[in-house]
Amino acid sequence: MRHTPSYIVTDPEEVKRLIRANPWATIVSNTAQGLIASHYPVMLDENAEGISVVSHVGRPDDRALELGEHEVMIIIQGPHGYVSPSWYDGKPAVPTWNHVTAHLYGTPEILSDDENWRVLSELVSHFEHEFPEPNLLEDNEEYGRRIMSGTVGFRMHVTRFEARAKLSQGKSPEIVENVMSELDHGAHYSQPDLAAEMRRVHDS
């Protein structure tokens, strides 16, 4: 990740917030067969010290990723989007891409079947609680446990992270306001979630 001091995020709480809001992650592993990437939802382990995530992969992804054998990188991609130079002040400028991203590093720990069941149940509950009548894994436990046998759960304590929030820092307040307005409700390339991230940075 490019090291631009004004964009670097060092606060672990901000990284936790990013994980909570953006659970769809990319797992990258440097294996004996070369780089392998897979995509799965992750959930923050709220009871752990520091930053720790839990998830699962479908078999045989655990073997392809060499899960538990060495360090992997998990990429969390937050809101992102195109920023046009036409949203600036008319002076010569080039387009850019604003984004919030975190790279998490650690060696996954393989979960027992009981722990995997608990994590899968919590993951389903986390998303199903939005519905008036949640469809929980434990409501169909026999079927759920049969499906679970095709998965491998893991916990990864994050030993280090690199995070970046590139959100038009260094631009004038007028330009920042115009970019946020375009992202909020412009006719082209609107990204309201990205505008909200910009407000978090520029209003603080």
C-alpha cells in the first residue's frame, strides 16, 4: 500500500469500524503454488484484545490457501469511488479515486467444530437480525451442521495492519464540499457512503 502520510490510518478502532461496516473480505495467501485469493465474509471478534477476525472457508479452499500454516493478508475494502477533476475549481487537475482500505496480516488459527458452529451461527444471526423473522442456523440445526462439515472455520489475530483513507485531504474546503456534494447526489458517479467517510475526516 502506498505510504502517503496524510492518508495513513493508525487507529485500531477505525480499522475495527471499517471491518464491522464492510464484512466482505479478500483473503490472500502466498502458497507453495503461488498467490491464491479467496473471498468470504469476516466478522470482528469483539471479545478479543486488539484486532481479531473470525470467518470460514469452504473446503478445499483451506488447503489451497494453506490456512493456518503461515501469514496471510485479509483485505477490507470500504467505500470507494471516482473523483472527477470537473468537481474541482477549474484549475488544471487530474482525476483520482478516493477510498478507505485496510490490509490485515496474521496467521489464521483453525477452529474446532464447536467453535466453527458458534461462529457460523453468529455470522448468520448478524445478518439475519435485520429481518422481522430471522432465519437462524440453529433453527435448522441438523441441516446446518451437515452443511458446516464442508467448511473450515478460522480466527486470525491481526499482528499488524496497513490502512489508508484517501479522502481529498489537502484540498480546499470549497473543493472538498463540492466533491462530497457530487458523491452524495450528483448525476455521475454518486457514492453516498464515500461522501459520509469524507465527512468523518473533514468534520473532525
